[in-house]
Amino acid sequence: MALPDFPAIGLLVLLSLPLVVLIIKNKINLSGRKNSNLQQIPPPGPPKLPVLGNLYQLGALPHQSLWRLAKKYGPVMQFNFGQIPAVIISSPEAAKEVMKVHDLDTCSRPSLVGTRRLTYNYLDVGFSPYGDNWRFMRKMITLELFSVKRVKAFRFVREEEVGLLIDSISEISASGSTFDLTEKCFSLTANITFRMSFGFNYHGSDFDKSRFHEVIHEAEVVMGTISGEECFPRPFGWIVDKLNGHQARIERVFHELDTFYRHVIDEHLKPGREGAEEDMIDLMLAIEKEQSQLHGSKSQFRRENIKAIFLNLFLGGIDTAALTVNWAMAELLANPILMKKAQDEVRVIVGEKGRVTEDDLENLEYLKLVIKETLRLHPPAPLLIPREASTHLKISGYDIPPKTMIYVNAWGMGRDPIYWKNADKFIPERFANSCLDYKGHDFEYLPFGAGRRICPAINMGIITVETALANLLYCFDWKLPNGMKPQDLNMEEKSGVSLTVSRKEPLLLVPVNWKHIGKAI
Ligand code: HEM
């Protein structure tokens, strides 16, 4: 998601007050509708303020504020981020029009300062505009990095890293201590992503543990933020960016990541790697060489493409899967009957093996329902990644001009009582006899997006979540600390602007070893 920074909004409110007063004095129409061209029907939307547009209505949790506004203004709603026009899509019918009927004309991404810099001027997949580079890169990663064969090839990484996680929790359980599952989930998915990408886990990298988490978080904020310069006319935007340090933050994140990429790539180019396990850098360096032999200086795949892809792997692969495991555990802890049902299933099916392996996963039907329900209530990217209209469109009868940003509120549609019975309740059984899947054909359920931009790594994401969650349920019984009751668990979301949304509070737990843990596989 790309939304403006909150300090920027506060500052702009102050700076634009005199203008607002002037406009009120002159009784200028603030309805936000264009009256000059009667043939054009813009979508309805909340009243706009000069300079700020609709920013003052964004709130601390944008997907929630936008959902509330959509109840009033409708499922195709105009919403201006300062001077940047956007529409917010909040019904499955409208989402289908955008992501299926008009997919080709809406599958580009907006060009924003932060995304441009961190992706080496759009040499990646996730943030690059629709065009030759995106098509080439998307095909390459789909075939080479996320194919079924490749996902299987990294099975040993997932199982080993989940094994190490279970061992470390087991040690904690021996002392009866409390630990932070949120942090452990992040470490797990970061380690898996690092090992698949570079051949070592991130504890063995130049980033120290807490700094890497910070850099990823900062990158998510940078990628999720529209800069002041884009949002507001000069000199407001420039002042805002200077004062809130947006530009400095982009440069800091860029240089930290770039130095790291250069280092690991150089290591991979040193002689003596023969016989090492093949990782994603090896694969990409081989493609770089092949493309350069075929096309010389016109090659579409160069060193900077590799670096840009790493950003996609970090942002796509780490937080999304970690947040899903974390939310699933929180929901099960809040619903002890469902927790027992999920634990009984995995313990009966896996028996006394000591660990859940990927061979067991296909038999864990209830576990799969739990994950589907978790992704309904808690899609990690609640507004997906913004799209941009490349031409003039009509959506639900409304005119959408080219260059309009398009946000799809997957979070809101996943909780809409029109489509979901007891929409706010966690009920995995609702998916039992349903054909809803992750492939983006059912527009009320879009945790991975839809159309040409759908997540290319669904299999990899889901298998990581399944392996981790199944082992956590199998290996331990879980208690809340300090006599907390399930109903005391805080299920609120953390406020702030970012691509992903996490729990407001870390999930602190006390693990108790189940009887078969520790037995060899
Ligand atoms: C539970 C796990 C995951 C979830 C819920 C998830 C969700 C999403 C969503 C919502 C999008 C945007 C789709 C759209 O714009 O319509 C996306 C795109 C993307 N995801 Fe994932 N993702 C997950 C795991 C992963 C993993 C493991 C990777 C890579 C290691 C990954 C890489 C990407 C990339 C590269 C894109 C951009 C695709 C494009 O723009 O063409 N994702 N993902």
C-alpha cells in the first residue's frame, strides 16, 4: 500500500489552515465533484479540502477508515491523497471489474519516490509499472524461483528452520518462561527467506538481529508512503519531506540494503562454491550470464535486477507469512475449542513422529481451514498493493481517468456481512464445503490479490505457514502469561502506514511441551 506519512498529514493540516479559512470565506464548493464536464461521472467521495484532499479522513488504520467511508459513499469511492487522485474499491463486483474485466488497463503500479529508489528505478516485479520489464521479470521469477519444483527443492530449508524454532521454544518451555511468538515468527520467516536467497540464515548475515527487522520495517514504511512532494504542491511537499526526514530515510534504507546485496553477490562470485547448495542468487547469476551472452548490453536482466528482486523477496516473503502464523495462533488462543480441534487433528495424523513434515500437510484439513479463515480476517496486505489506471475507464458506471491510483480493500470485503455470515467471528468451518480458494477468482476473498498482479508465490507462502503452524500446534500446549484469559487477548491492529498490518501487541506465550516432542522423526 502507498499512503502518506502521518507526521506529514499533521504538518499539512497546520500549513493549509489559512487556505481553508480563505476558501470557506469565499464559499468555494468543497464537494469534490467536478461540475464542468457533465458527461463525466466521477465516483462519489467524501468532501475534499484544498491541498490536503481527503488525507484528513485517513485515520490511523487506513483500511478501516476507508471501509467505514465506503459504507457511506459506496464501493467505488473517490479519495484524494493530497493532489493524487485515487479510487477505493470495496465490493466484490467492483473488484471484479477492476481485476478481471479491466485487468490489463489497471495492472500497472503508480510511480512513487520511495518505490522507485528501492527498486533501482523499477527493475523489480512487485512495484514496477506494467510493461516489457515487468512481463519479463514476472515470467522469470514465476518459472525460476516460485515454480512447484523450486518450492519442493527448498523443503529442507523450511523443515530445518522450523525444527530449530521448535528446539528453541522447547528450551524455553523447560524453564516455564514466557516468550514473544511474534518475534520468533519473524525470525523464522526471515531465516527461511535468507537461506533460500543466499544460502545462510540471517543470524549469519552482516545484519544484526534487531537491525534487520528495523530495515525491513523501514522499507515497508518507505514503500507504503507517498512523499510530500508527490502529494502536495510546492513548497508544502518539499518542506514536509525535509521536516519528517522522508528523503533521508529512503536513502538510508537504500544504502543499507545495497551494501548488503553487493556483499552477498560478491561472496557468491568468489571461486570455491562448487558443491554448495544452489540458492536464489546462484539461479539469478546464471540467468544474468545467459541473458548477457544472448543479448549483450541489451540484456533485460542485469545485476541491479537481482538486487531489486531481493527487495521483493524480503517484503513479499518475510512479514506476510510471519503475520499469518502469528494471527492464526492468536485466534486459536482466543478460541480454545478451535485450538483443541486443530491440535487433535495434527496429533492424531502425525502420531508419535515428534515433528510434522511437509508430507503430513495434505492430510491436515482443519489446519488448512484455520489458515484460510485467518487470511480472511487478517490479510497481511489489507489494501493489496496499489494499482494505477493506464487509460480512461468506466467502473460501475463511474469515470476513472488515467493515472488514478486504485486501492482494493481486501480487508473490508473479507468482513462484509453481505457475503459472510457472522463476519467478525473466527469460524474456520465456514470454508469446509466451500470452493473459495487463493487464486483470486472469488472477489470477496483476496488475500493474495487477483489478476495479472496476483502474488506469484502463493504455494511458497502457504507451505511455510502450514509447516510452521502445524508444528507449533503439534509440539506444544499453550498458556497465556500472568493468568490472562482467552477473552483478554487484545486482537487490535497496530496503527501506522505500512504495506502490511500487524497485531497491536506482541503475542506473549508460555509453551508446555507435548508428550511426543523430542522423539526423533
Ligand atoms: C501468506 C503469504 C503471502 C501473502 C498473503 C501475500 C500477499 C500478496 C499480495 C496481496 C500481493 C499483491 C497482489 C495484487 O496486487 O493484486 C502480493 C504480491 C507479491 N508477492 Fe506475495 N504474499 C505472500 C507470500 C509471498 C512470498 C513468500 C513471496 C516471495 C518470496 C511473495 C512475493 C510477492 C511478489 C513478488 C509480489 C508482486 C507481484 C506483482 O506485482 O506482479 N509473496 N502478495
